[in-house]
Amino acid sequence: MLLAGTLGAGALTIGLIEGPEEALVLISKVFSGYLSDALGWREPMVLVGYGPAAAVKALFPLADSIASVTTTRLLDRLGK
């Protein structure tokens, strides 16, 4: 909604933003899952992932360009 409505991004731009974000989530799940299993640190891994993601959400209202929205969303999705 923010990208298309407020910032006027087109469908191609939104797709070019969403694709790498989803790829980042899938890749980080593989590595974080392996680390969690190998080290047995499940709770710390959850805090390391979701803590910064929750903190980054406060930056969304400050986003005033497509680049700042993209950066904020990448940081948010990295912790998922």
C-alpha cells in the first residue's frame, strides 16, 4: 500500500523489491535452522531474529522514498 499508493511505485518496481526480500527470507531460514539445530540455541536465535525485526518496524513511518522502504523491509524480513 505504501509503495503503490503513497510513493507511486509500479508493479514492476514492487516485484523487484518483493522478490529479493522473499529470497532473503528463504536463504536465512536455511542457515538459521542449521545453526539452531547444530548449536541447540533455539531461544537466542529467536531473539536475535525477531528482536531487530520488531525494532525496525518503527522505521516504516519515517520512510519517504522507495529506497528507504526497501532498506527497512529488507532489515525487517532478515529477522523472519
